[in-house]
Amino acid sequence: MRVATHPGGFHADDVFAVAALRLAHPDEQIEVVRTRDAARQAAADVRVDVGGRDDASTGDFDHHQKGGAGERPNGIRYASFGLVWRAFGAAICGGSQEAADGIDERLVQGVDANDTGQTIMESLVDGVRPMTVSGVVGALNPSWDERLDQAEEDARFAEAVAVAQGILERQVAGAAGFQRARELVRAAIAAAAADGGDPRVVELSSNMPWRETMVNEAPDARLVVYPKSDGWGMVAVPVAPGAFDNRMDLPAAWAGLTGDELAAATGVDDALFAHTARFYASAGSREGVLALARAALADADGEADSADAAA
């Protein structure tokens, strides 16, 4: 398959679009032609970020035509990566449109917004500019005073595509893993509440992606426990996926304690560590971490009772 795109400086938009095409056609050799020549572009099987058309049936994925190539319901306009992903994302994700939509939200829309001039994030600290994936790809371009011939520029583009493909492959694998984990987390949520159990403590078989499912589907959950290579961990459930605030903080008296000090403060002999931020603690055994969970819940209940009495 021959894919035409523009020469010169590249952006995450065209780079990720080519990477996505490579994943969509794993059994085909993808030849990339970087040219402004209209005849060579027309002769290609697919055109990315060139050609002035948006029509997946003819292999055209451009957004530079008058009026652009449309936008998502949330207002994020489509760039070439988004157009390619819209056409092939579900197939790349093994037929799962849900997984493809998740990657569109986490990765594709940010790249598209950057390319179409839409600001979707801003720094909260003066002078600090967070590096985005678009910035990472852009940084692979030659610097202003480098002098490269066409072959060398194309090699830089190929290097950028390889980086983008690796990122995209991990996103696809992560999306598949999330879907597998979600069913396990749902089963654990149900098990926690079964037979008179305490739905506030959910036990997982391993530390898998659980936050989104737990936040959205387990309103009573406060703590998650799971086995680790060196014992058992316990994490507070956040108020929202990605949030630093929790539904319940661990006791203030535990913050920053380790070993014997934590064991003395908690009454749990194999208590190992409690984070200063009060969202995580660990113990050497399942019995130990469950004892920590019960102690943390009792402390939170006591604080709530005190607050009610004061009110």
C-alpha cells in the first residue's frame, strides 16, 4: 500500500495517521511517499493530510479543505489522525468500537485539537508548559539549523512513525486490558456486597485498572485491596477517575509511618507502610491489609460521628 503525505516538517497528526494505517494493515507493506506533487499523490492508494478531501472509500483523509472535515459532538475538530482512526480504529482494536472510542478520547482528540488550533489544556503554573504527545513527535523534527536532504528528512519521519506506532500499540493493548479488567472488577464489587459483606472494601486478585469502574459503578466502595509481590496493598477510592481527592482518607495518625511504628499505631503486626498523602497503605499479608481496612473504616466512622455530634 502506498500512502502519500506532505514533505518537510511533520506533526503528530500525519505521523499518527500513518502509524494507524500500519496497524490497520499489518499484512501489507506500507510505502510512504512524502510529496507535494499532485500526480504522485493521486497515484497513491491513500492520502493523509494532503489532497483536500475526506472520503475513506477513496483513501482520502485530509482536513485542509474549505470548511474542514467536521467535528465531534464535543466540538473537537477532525484532523487526519482522527479521520483515519474513525475509519479503522475499531478494526485495530479487534472489533471493539468502545475501545476505539476510549483511545479517541485519551489520545486522538488531543492530537487533532493540537493540529486544528484548539486549546484543550492550559498550565496552572506560570512558566511551565507540559510536554504533550504532539510535542514529543514535533521534537523529532530537525532543528532550525540542521540541513537534511530529502532522504534524511524521510528517515526522521519514519523514526517518528515508529515512536507513534509504539504509543498506539500500547494504547490498544491497554484498552483491551481495561475491558478484561472491568469484568473482574465488577465481579469483585458484587462479591464484596454478597453474603452480608462490606461493600466499602473491594478485594481484587491483582492491581488491575479499577478506578473508573469502581468510581462509576460502586458508590459504596471506599478501599481497594490487592496482592503485591511484597505483600498486600490498600488504596483509597478517588472521588473521580484521575482525581487526588478520595471518598475516604486513611487516618491522619498513620501518615508517613512504616514498620514497627505503623504496627503500633494500627495494632496490625505486619503493617508495612502508610503514605503521607493518606491514600495508600500496605501490609505483609491479606489478613493484615484487611485489618488495616477495618481500622481505617472505624476511624472514618468515628470522625463522622464526632462531626455529627458537633453539628
